[in-house]
Amino acid sequence: MPLSVKTAISIEENLLRKANELAKQMHTSRSKLFSIALLDFIKKNENKELYEKINNAYDSELEKEDVKIANGMKEKLNENMANDLW
């Protein structure tokens, strides 16, 4: 089991009340609820950073051949969609 440390934080009273209610509904401690929420927030932030890195990698200018291929794919897709009998 990971080592736990105590900490003091300041949060809005209304938020604390909602956290207490949720912890009770989940049959868990408030500390566990905060740990779950913080871990989820950290993971989402890491995913956001990864997403931004991927977007930046693909954000560079396409070479002429890439543009030609992409345009050809768009044309083919439009042809297929026009022939689709939905």
C-alpha cells in the first residue's frame, strides 16, 4: 500500500459539503474521494498534454505529395458518399 501523508487544504464550503455527500454515497472516505478525484485530474491533464504534442507534431506543413494524396482521398470519399443510397 502506498505511503499516505496528511495535508491541509482550503476549499469552498459548498464544495466540501458536496464531497462529503458523494463520499457517503460511494461508501468511501473523503480522503479516498479526494485521492480518486486528484488522480483522475492528473491523468486527464497528462492526456491533454499528450494530445497537444500529437497535434503539434501533425500541425507542421504538409509536403506537396501529402496534400495531393489527401485531396485525392477527399475526392474519392465525396464520390463514395454521392453514390451512397442512404
